[in-house]
Amino acid sequence: MLLRRPADIIHVMKRSKIAKVLKYTVVFEPSKEGGYVASVPALSGCMSQGETFEEAVRMIKDAISGYLAVLKEKGEEIPKESEEVVISKVEVYGPSL
């Protein structure tokens, strides 16, 4: 399709659905069995795993996409993560052995 006028471009833009890019913090933890377990704190219960870090990244992206698709189908709000996320380790005293 050849677009010649600005009005043509605007018309095509209105008809097309442009995907919005969302960013979520993902926590990758080494698994005892090998590989990594990935979880998304902002998306309760959204988890995946992979034998390698790269596979875990691919798998969690797929899990996030599926999670968001289900929310959209149900008409539920898509969670947005705050830009002010702080991740830190804290020390606590465990029970006496």
C-alpha cells in the first residue's frame, strides 16, 4: 500500500493496533536442580523456569505475555510497575536450632 498524503498515514495508524511495551522486574534464582526459576513480583503467581539463563528469560517473557492476555480477556486491569522499585537483601534472625 502506497501512502501519499498525511491523512492516509493517520487513517492507517488509527486502524492498526500498536502493541504497548511494558517493563516488569523479574527475579532470577538459581534452581537446586540446575537452571533458573524466574518470578515477577508485580504479577502475583507469574513464574517460569529455564535450563539456562537465556532460556529462563525467554520463558518468563512468554509467561508474562500469557498472564497479561488472560487479564485482558477477563477485562481486568493490567498492572503497571512503579519506576521506583528497590530490591535489597535484609538480615533476620532465624529460629534457634
